[in-house]
Amino acid sequence: MTSTAVGAPRKPGEPGKPRRPRVTSGAAGPSGRKPSGSLRRKITDNLTAYGFLAGGLACFALFSWYPAIRAIQLAFQRTGGQSESGGTEWAGFDNFTTVFRDPEFAAAWRNTLQFTLLALLIGFVVPFLLALLINEMRHAKTFFRLAVYLPVMIPPVVTALMWQWFFDPGPGLFNELLRALHLPTSNWTNGEDTAMVSLVLVATWANLGGTVLIYLAALQGIPGELYEAAELDGANLWQRIRHVTIPQTRFVILMLMLLQIIATMQVFVEPFIITGGGPGDSTITVLYLVYKYAFVYNNYGSACALSVLLLAFLAAFSALYLRLTRHHG
Amino acid sequence: MAAKETTHVRTLVSPMRLRTRRGRATYWTVFTLTVAGFTFAFLFPIYWMVTGAFKSPDELLQSPPTYVPEEWHADNYSEAWSRMDLARVLRNTVLQAGGAWLFQIVLCTAAAYALSKLKPVFGQIVMGAILATLMVPASALLVPKYLTAVDVPFVGANLLNTPWAIWLPSVANAFNLYLLKRFFDQLPSDVLEAAAIDGAGPLRRLWYIVLPMSRPVLGVVSIFAVVAVWQDFLWPLLVYPDTDKQPISVALVQLSASLPLTYLIAAMVIASIPVVAVFLLFQRHIIAGISAGGVKE
């Protein structure tokens, strides 16, 4: 995100263009700005600009900036039913200790990290390989793109309910397929050991389309001469991937990895709908626990304390992402 | 893209290699396997869902399953439609998505135009503050955003059970605003300057010059805006405690426990049809938008 480039006078893509081209009406003078009265002019220009901005900024202020501050504030407060007076009072670090003492706290973090790690292992290599494969195809490219992106368009709730039905250990599609192939069946989301992996499969299936498309765009940007040169040097297929494709797409790979970590650490819909956090506490996630604190126990302070912990954890990845995009841009 | 002139850009595998007999045989083998693999992995589950909704309850639970329904029960769909009151649920969803689209198109476009072309003082700081929200995980804002919707500061209104709770937060979408601003940045400035010299005010310039040149990006942002509302689950679950006003995704989950499986699956198919139709109609724009907007390169 090159917000630094905004200050540049004109877009750099058009070199050699004169600063003041073809002034048609002579009366306005060069670039239409007179030195006298320029302050008043500037003020009205700015007022107009902020008039255009007002509606959007109000929404950002109400639903992004203010809640971000309020999240931190609430984390140190007791509200409503939690406080003795019934109003809002400062609670110090009490909300944090409440959260730390909760036996589900450790489970939620363990499960979320496990989910993120598994999603990285499965959901990270697979899209790259699929993009490589599609990029080599000389036919039906549109079909591949449509097919891979179709699951992304299906509403996540439908995807979750659909997979819940597929996972059914009895008449579910997956066990039926395994039986048809004479393979051992699985408990899928009903087993404590397999529940989380099953949810990772759902999330990967539902989300990899976007990643594949972005990789494809990156792959198409690789100059063909690099492959030709590598081939002349005797590089085989694997060496060409290793020494041309991966270095050339390294930036995109890194970006998507960070974005994926940030997204998967906030997993909610799949465990909420498919497993309800179970069996036991094997699929409760951090965001699920936030939801429970806020909307089941009505304890907004502790919910925000947990949110702030998640925020702090993800801020590290966000900062890295920002640094890399800045650096690259 | 220069790629259009030649039939295919040089990729990993050299075109020379593919012209040999062995190369061609390998290519067609890999191609067939890839088509089969993609069909099985991405299309078969959807086929299974659509046909599952045509089966009778007994056939749906039968083991081993039938791969094509023995009897086609189209009435599952009509039954799901009336039992879930899908007409009302879909009307709710359209109202929420349509309003969110309108608000985003008007307010985000105006804001992006101001930041890109009118360049007020502190414009860069404002843009920075907007982009910074991309770095704040949405889940961290969940509770305070909900509390804001319950009691809006200064106004004191309660937005619960009203579509405003969907419309207004949807405008605070930094990604769409960034897409618009970046597109406006690339519009030639001299046309706008010439119009300004001829006396066209900022609104006329936006309406007659910027918007007609921005159809592609407006299309992409429109699709993203509508699809996002259609797909969202957690936020409408929180702001619509009233079941009569809930959108499709919330209604599906609420009724999933009480509805017979065949009807539920039929309702799931109906819920997917609009977004899939939008995707198939605008696939070129959507794919271009994802490829270009996902990561800046």
C-alpha cells in the first residue's frame, strides 16, 4: 500500500509530460490558480473535499476507529451485570485474570494455533501447486478458475452445513466414499482427535480459490526468458520451480502467508456451526470464546480482554505485513 | 497484458518439449487428471448437495448412497421455500445487501474521490487511518462494534433489528475504499484539470468524468459489497435477534436443527443460487478484481 506515493505530483507512469499542458482558455491563467485570494480558495476547496469525505469518515469513526479504542477501554472495565454498582467501573486487570483462569482459555489458544498451523501446512502448499498446475494448462483455463473459485462464492454457512452433513459418520458422503473404496472410515468431526483436522479441510476447501487466483496472477508476471535461460543452463523441472518460480513469487507467497495467518487465527463460523466447539473442548477457538463471553455470559469486559490479547498477537503479523509491503512498494 | 498477442507465454514447461510426441502424451494425461481432480474436489460436493435435495428422506439416508436420485422430488424445494418462509428471508437479505451496496457506492466513492482528486489537507493522514483499519482484526472489534450499534454515540439510536446496523458498518470497508482510490489515482489528471478550468465543480467532475471512466472498478466494488452481506453470518446474528428480520445465512443456522434434512439441503441450494449466479455472470470482473486487488504488485 503505497500511501507514500500519494504525495507525488503526478503519476510516475507518464514520463516527459509537461507540467502545464495546452492552456485553452487564457483567462484562467497558468493552472487556474491566482495568488490573490488563494487562502480563501484553499479553505473552500478543503471544505468541499471534507464534505465529500464526511459520510464515509463518520462510518469509519463509529464502526472502526471508536470501537478499536473502546475495545481496549472495555478490557479494563466492568459493565452492567458484572459490576457491583450496576454501572461501568474500572476493573484493573481483573478481566484478564478471569480469562486466564478459565480452563477453556488454554484450550481455545491451543486449538486456534493448531488450526492455523494445519491450515498453513495444507492450505498453503496446495493452492501454490494448483496455481502452478493451472498455469501450465493450455486449455480450459476458464474452467479451472471457475471451479477453484466456486466454493469461495458459496455462503460460508452453506459450506459449513454441507460439510457437517458430509462428515456424518453414518450416511455422510465421506464415509460412504471410504466404504466404497474399502478403506477404514473416520469419525471426522465427532472424534476429539480428528475434529480440528476436519475443520481445516472445510476452511481450506472454502477459501483456497482466492489464493490460487492471486498466485496465478503472480505466476503470469514471471518473464518467460528466465525459464528459457534456466533451461539452457540445464535446470530440470524441479530446479526451475526452486530457482525461478519461487524466488520470483517470494513476495506474494510471504504476503499471502501472513494474511492467511491473520485470517485463520480468527476462525469462527466452522467450529460454531459444525461442532459447536466440541467434542469436549477440542474445537473451541479464541473468537468462539470471545463470542461466549460476550453473548452467552454477558461479560463484555472479559470478552474484550480476550480480544485485546488476540489483537496483540496478530499485531505482530500485521506490523510485519505492513513493513514488507512498504519496503516492497 | 502482452500475453494476448502470443498464444501462450513461456511457463515452466517449454513449448518445444510439448511439441514432441512424449510431451504431448504427458500433457494430455496431466490435463485429463487435472480436469477430473478439479471436478471431483470442487464441483462434486456441490452436485451432491443439489441432487441430495431432490432425494426422498429414505433415499438420502440410504447406504450405499445413490449417485443419481431414483425419484426426483422437486417438491423438496417448494416445501423448503414455504416452511422456511424463504420469500421473506430472501426479501430481508436483498434489503440488507441492496442498502449496503447503495451506501458503499455513494459514500465510499465520494470519500475515495475526495482523497484521490480533491486532496484536502491531512488527506494522507486520513487515508493512513483508513488503511490502518485493515490491520485491525475484525474479531477484535466485534464486541465494541456491537455495543456501538446498540447505542450509537451522539445520536443515541439503537440500530438492532434495523437494516441500518448492516448498512452503516458496511461503509467502513477500507478494502473497497482503497480499490476505488487506487483506481481514481490512475485516471488522467489533465482531463479533470481542463474541466475545472472550464468551470466544472467537484460534483460535476465526479459525475460526468470520473464515474463514467470508473465502470470496471465500480462493478467490482458493487459485487464485493453485495456478496459480503449475502455471506456474512456472525454480524447479522448479533444485530438481528428478531427472527422475522434475519437474513438467509442466519435463518439457515437457526432452522438447521428443526428442519428435516432434505428441506434444509434444498434451502441451502436456494441460498447459494443468487451468489453463484452473480459469480457466473460477472466471473471475468470478479477474477480480475481478486487477482489485481488481492496483493499489490
